[in-house]
Amino acid sequence: MKRFLQFLVELFDPVYRWHFSFMARHGLILGQIGLDDFSQGRVVNPGVSEAIRWSLYDHILYPQAGITRLDFFQLPMGQGITTALGAVVGAPKLLQDTNLQLQGQLPRFMDFRVELIEVYMIPGSSGAASTFTAAPIAGVHAAPIVAADVAFFNDVFTFYQSGLFRLFATDKDYLREAPLYRLPPTVHFGAVAEQDGSGTNTSFAHNMGVFGKPYFVSPPITLVSNQNFNASLEWPAPVPLPSTFNARVGVVLTGTLKRASQ
């Protein structure tokens, strides 16, 4: 009798019937949710991937007294210390420093094929701890400016003619190159000079960089998701910078990123 009364309620109660219909349409009735329901509602589709041009980059402070090793792609945004201009001194890394999301690895559903490697070095004008201040690149020709110019050149020359680059993944090295001028940047600052009629004052912009064929990785090296990797610059002993100022050093890996579509 009790079951019969419950049947009548379910049959004639419009509120109950509407509730049952809504739950059924949305697969919310116990026992009716399957794997297909989760696949339809997920925010990524691992079965379909997209490939786009991408760069992984990371920048670290090179102290004026030198250092024996710099490890890149180990501290993502929100960790470490920023070297970005305009940032608060000592603040954690920003997107202007690195686009790494996880410590020493790529997120799930992401693979990255390394096709080009660049090492950037930008001289600074401050030797304070954890501080990078850009070196001036223009001025009036005078003794202090000439000295700063020479220091700028010497810093670049000293840095690139030394050091070892290593790319490590999982448990072994996949690349070793030395010295660092083997991995030149593909972008450089320009240089212009003008002199007034007296021949005593010269306005100029100075620049010294490493110029050469870009370091293409052949065959490319593929970093897979959730695989630990590391790029490092190493020296047998600290190499001080002649200017006595800190510099900003960056490693840029350019290639193709494969990720799950959305």
C-alpha cells in the first residue's frame, strides 16, 4: 500500500515530476552519470592538441663579484627575486622575468620542442644586493661617460668569453656548449653617434653584443610535461664583472609548444 501511494504522488505531483525531469536531463540521477558526461564537461581536451610558436624564458641576476653557477627554469613566477625594470627591489619574479608556471617542469598536457637557444646578458649600473639597474646607453662625450662605456663593453666581453651552458632533463645532459658566445642573442641594441661643429662634444649611444649565427638545436630536443629539466650556466670560479655592477642574464628557449586544446 505504501508503494502504491508513493507511485500516485510521483505520478500526479507536478513539482516532483519537474524535479525528476530536470535531474534526468542533466544526468544527475544516481547511477546515470558515466565517463562520457565528464568528457563533455571538461575544460581541456587531451585527445585534441594544438601546436603554437612559443618561447620559454627566465632571467636571473648576475652579481658583480661573479658566481659559479646560475640555474634557470627552477623558480617560477611568484618565487625567487625579480630583475625586471620598474619592479620593487627584492620582490618575487614577475611575468617580465619568466613565463615558467611550475618549478623545473612543464604543466600537464604540455610538451615543448626546443629549436633555438639564446643567452642574454645586459650590463647594469648598480652593485647593490638583489638589484638590477640598467646601464645608461647615451650621454655627452666626457670622461665619466667614456669610463662607463668601457665598463659596459668589458662586462659583455668578460661574460661571453667564459662559462659553460648545460641543458639537463630527467637524469642526464642533453646539451653542453662553451664558451657562452656560442649561444648569441638574436636581438641587439643599435648604436649611433653625432658630433657637434666644434668637434669636442659627441652625443652617442653605445653598444656591444655578441653577433653570430643563432644556435639552432638540431635535432630539436623535446621536453615533456611533468619531466624535470634545467638550464644552467657554470664557471670553475666566480668571474667578476669589470664595472663592479650587477648584470641581468637570461636564457630563452624558442620552439614549438604542444598543448591540449580547449
